[in-house]
Amino acid sequence: MSASLPLSRVTRGVGLMILAIFLFTAMDATAKGLIDRYPAPQVIWVRFAGQLLLVLLLLRHHLGAVLRTRFPVLHFWRSASQFGATTFFFLSLGHIGLAEATAVADTNPVLITLGAALFLGERLGPRRIAGVVVALAGALIVIRPGAGVFTWAALLPLLCAVSYAASALLTRKIGAQESVWASMVYAALFGTLVAGAALPFVWTPVATADLWKFGLIACLGTGAQLCIIRSFSITEAGIVAPFAYLGIVFAAFWGVVLYDQWPDRWTCIGALVIVGAGLYVWHRENRALRAPEP
């Protein structure tokens, strides 16, 4: 019984991470189409304001208990880093392609794994290092440095990676000590207020045909954030971090479905390397949990 519980946490944590990345990339793909016609701050505001509205509706009878927190400072910085990750990525979509931006942003597992070892005391074993290095190699195959991806605009998804890693580590730090809904509320409130400050200067009337897309961004972002908070709360960051590289695969999928942008041969090869690295980490961690302690 002692081994079954950790095994269940690893499997559920990995599953939640994969679902979160799928939903995040769906949100990013929808946002890319909107940012071509609306100012980025307006799209960002809808993403967080929609999450705030949805969470408030769900917690209308329990909001007081959720807002009481022992970690107000950590929630502030976690909310700020999440807002930074969303803002930097959305801004990049107006300058580079969805798959390329995702590939650059998906350098974050390296930062998360190293940060978890440095700041959270998680072990940095050979399996996790191997998974991160191989997945990073797959990401480099996709973005092919020197092929025109690394322009100044590539700094935006790179800043997104740094912000996302900080948010993930702070989420892991708070972990299971508080309800996931507290993180949802504080992050949504922070993003709504900060992005809302720019609305009087950039607001563009929304076409009726685009209303459902704005609503979809709010729903996808809320679902993804809930999954990722839960994933980092129940599973060590070093285990689930390599699965974030699947964002490149999902971004390529959405590019084909929504924008008829087909990945080339090297993108497909890199995607296979990334998936293989993630499956390796998951398999080895589960075997380690089942093995008897010496």
C-alpha cells in the first residue's frame, strides 16, 4: 500500500500536466487569431477576467474561506509570474509563429527542474536530468537555432519561460498546504487588475462573431490553470516538468487544424524525441516507486 499511493500521484500528476498543456496550447492558438485583430492587453484582460468570473461563480458560497491564506506574499509573486508568462507569450504571437513561440517558451522544464533542486530541495537524479536534456535536444531540433527563429521577438517567449518556471516553483512551494482555488482567485484578480489598467487606452469594440472566442479563451485558461496547479501540488516538479515539452507537439497540431500551417520534417522528428523523453521519465519514476527500498 505504501507504494500504490505515490504511484497514483505520479500518474495523476503527469496526466494533469498533459491535459493542462493541451488546454494551454488551445488557448494560445485561439489567442493568436484574436491578437491579429485586437490589442494584446485586451485579449490578456479577457483571459484573466473570465477566469475570475468563472471562479467566483463556482466559489460564491465559499469565497471567504478560500481567500484566507497563510502565504499572501507567495501568492502575490506567483500571480505576478503567471501574469508575466501569459503576457510575454501573447505579445510574441504577433511576431513569430505559434509553434516557434511554443518551442522557445518550452525551455522552461530545464529551469523548473534545476530550480526545484536549488530552491525546493527536490532530488536531481540521473533519470530527471536525462529526460530534461533529451527533451531540450528535441526542442532544439524543432526551433533549429540559426534558421530565423532567434530574432528579438524570441526574447518574449524566453521571458515567458522564466516567468512560467517561477510560477511553477511557487505553486510547488505552496503545494497541498492550501486549496488550489486560492491560487486561482489571486492569479485571476491580479491579472484582471493589471491588464485592466491598460483597457481605457487600447479597447477595441468586439465583433459579435468573436465573442465566443473570447469566452473560449477564458474557459480554456481556467481549466488549464486548475490542472497545472493540481499537478504541481501532488507531484514533484522535476517529474512532471519534462512533459511541458509536449506543448510543441500540441502547438503544431493546432497550427495545422486552425491555420493550415503544417510542421516540417524536423519538427516531426523533434516532437518524437520530446514525447519519447517524457515517456521515459514517467516510466522510470514509476519503476523507482515500485522498487523495494534497500
